[in-house]
Amino acid sequence: MGYRLSKIYTRTGDDGKTNLGNNLRVAKNHPRLDLLGTLDELNSAIGMVLTQPPIAASIQQALTQIQHELFDLGGELCPPFHVVITAEHTTHLEKIIDEWNASLPPLKEFILPSGNIQAATCHLARTICRRTERSAVTLNNLEKIPGEAIRYLNRLSDLLFVAARMLARVTTSDEVMWEHERK
């Protein structure tokens, strides 16, 4: 296989437009590019979670697989549009959520995104995932995208929430509960 990115800069985007996979030029603020950019940001945030030791092997494995799937989803959302993320991917996220959540105490209150650096970084990834989902809905309102993309992102934000809870426990940090009746 030849080099995929032999030249990093091309100057073709200097006019504020970029090529999609079908060589159609669109503005860099097009909703499709906003979605692709937030997918990239989400993937980077998950990468930040993975750099914060200690991290359980199950979380490491799941998040690494999700990073690959986010790249797949980016390819799916770019012409020539080929479906990669399926209902099975979303179901797999649900299985992981159920498995991890079973080991956690039930929530009696909302939690603040904190606890330790691992948990807080995972909460940041979760909020970026929510924004990515909103970008997907915006694009879907203009141009239909595969329905599983939105479901996958919705479930992924749930998984990142549960992962953040697990990561808070790794260092025996207490989750910080929202004090809704503060004085």
C-alpha cells in the first residue's frame, strides 16, 4: 500500500472550501463538515481519556474500538456514503453500558463532571459527544443521514457517562454529587 498522506498541505482549502469524497467542494462551515469536525474532536477527546492512567483494560479496549468506529462513521458520512455503523454497533454499546453500570452504585442525584482527571476528561468527551449528536441531527434535518449514526452517538454519550463513573472509582475518588439545595 502506498502512502495515504504524502503531502500534508495542499492549499486547496485556502478559499474556505474543501472537497468531500466525491470531489464536491463545500464551504468549511457546511453542516456536514461541522459534524465531521466534531466527530474528530470527539475522537481526540477519547484519546485524551486513554492517555490518563490508570485505566481498566475493559475501558481501554472499548474506547479504542470506539475510536476506530468513529473514524468509520466519519467515512460513512462523507460521499460516496457507504453504511458502516449498524444497529449491532449500537447494541454492543448497550451491552457494555449494562455490564459496567451493574458494578456501580445507583445514582440518587446528578453528579458533577469531576472526581479525578480521568473521570473529568471522560465527562468532557461525553459533552463533545452530545454536541456531535446535535450536529448530526442538524445535518439530518437538511440532508438525510443514516439513522443509526444518531442512535450510535446517543448511546455513546451514555457509555461515556458510565465510563466516567467507573474511572472516578479507579482512584477511589468520590463522585461529586450536585447539591441542589445549596445555601
